[in-house]
Amino acid sequence: MRGLLITLVVIVAILVGVDFAARWVAEDRVGVALQDALDLPNPPDVDVRGFPFLTQAVAGRYDDVGLSAPGIAYGELRDITLTADLEGVSVPLENLVNGQVRRIPAERVTASARVNPTDLARLLDVGELTIEPLTAADLERLRSEADADDSGASGSSRALAGVDPASSVRLTSTTTVGGQSVQVAVVASFRLSGGRITLQARDIRTEGADDANGRVAAAALREQLSGFSTSVDPGQLPFAITATELRAEDGVLVVSGTAQDVDLLDPPGA
């Protein structure tokens, strides 16, 4: 009896190993096909979810597939990270076996493109840029600091009056005022309009400056406020996805959308 159990365990282990090996081969071949079709710098990470894999491969249908591709250049952006969840993906087993993957139909694609802060810094022509979410508590604190500081170095509570924290971020960077490098924090609102990402600076303040330096810099910073606004065209995302949502998440701006019934190997704009 014990010998039989050991035999069964060995057989199961072998089958599991074969299943994972087959999954790895399939993911690698799909990734290479996507790299070639979409002209990506590296093969994207492909994750065929669900177990066992072999039953999905025999049927040629995969209901839940993940995709991640960093370092993509689209539109005015040079370094976005694309992540996608794919539903109803069809790839015949024979195509995976012989490596001839020429079509990858998917019933639904939900994708997000993470905009690298270095891209925004380049477009704004500023130094290193950090992006932080803005909560209602943060906004109230900023307004209180501005009310308590009449130098202007802590910003303007009036400028913050109509700011919606749900569609705003706090940008921290450096700029030049009077020939001196000054660290500043900018409250900016963002929106998605006509497929473009619009970032509008609402208020600006100096960071870590004493009252004298802050007072001198405040007026000049007001004149530079528009320099922290921009409108960015991310271009059409892969898989014929039209951007429909923009949000701030984990220190980046994320633009996302969905597409139905697409071939993943069709180039953007096809």
C-alpha cells in the first residue's frame, strides 16, 4: 500500500512538472510573438492563469491571462509600463508546439498604462519629479498652512479652494528662482479629455525654505506656475484600446481602458 502511494505521488509530481513546463513554453512563445508584432524592446511577461494548463492548451482557449510590458514608447511618452488582463484568448495547441503564433484573438482586454514620473519631468522640463496622491486631509492641511503664512511661501488657500483631491496630485520637484535651485511642491489637477492627459497646476509653494527665502521666491514662483501644467498625448495604446480612465496610484499616473474582440498581434492603429 505504501509503495502504491509513493508511486502515485511520483506520478502526480511528474504530471505537475510537465504542466508547468508546458505553461512556461507557451508563455515564452506568446511573449516573443507579442514582442515582434508590437515592436517592444523586450518580450512582455505573460502569465497564463488557472490549473491545470494542459487542459486549456488542448482546448486552445485561455480564460484568464495576465500581461506586463515595461519600457514602451507611445505618443509623447517614452517609458510607460503596460499591464493587461486578457479574457477568452484563443491560441491553437499546434501553433504553440511549432512556434508559429500569428494570431492571438481575445474576447476582452482590460489594460492600464503607468506613466513614469521621468516622462512627466521631461515634458515639464523640471528636475527629478515625485508624484504623491492628495487626500482630503492633505488638502485641508495645505490650506491651513497657507492661511497661517502670509509670505506666500506656503501657497494660497484661495487657489486650493476648488481643488478635488480625487483628481489631483502633489508634485515635488526643483526649479530655478533668481538663479537659485529651489525645491517646490505643486498641487495639480488631472483629467483625461479627448484621449489626452491634462495636468493643470493649481498652487505652488517652496519646500524647506526659511521665511526670508520663501518670501523672495513666492512671487516668482507664481509666475512659473503654468510651467507645471502640460497636456500629453499618450497615443493609441496597444490592442486598439481607447483610454477612458485616469487616476493616481503608487506614485504614478495610470491611464486605462478596455477593448473587445481584438487580435493581440495587430499593431497599434491597424
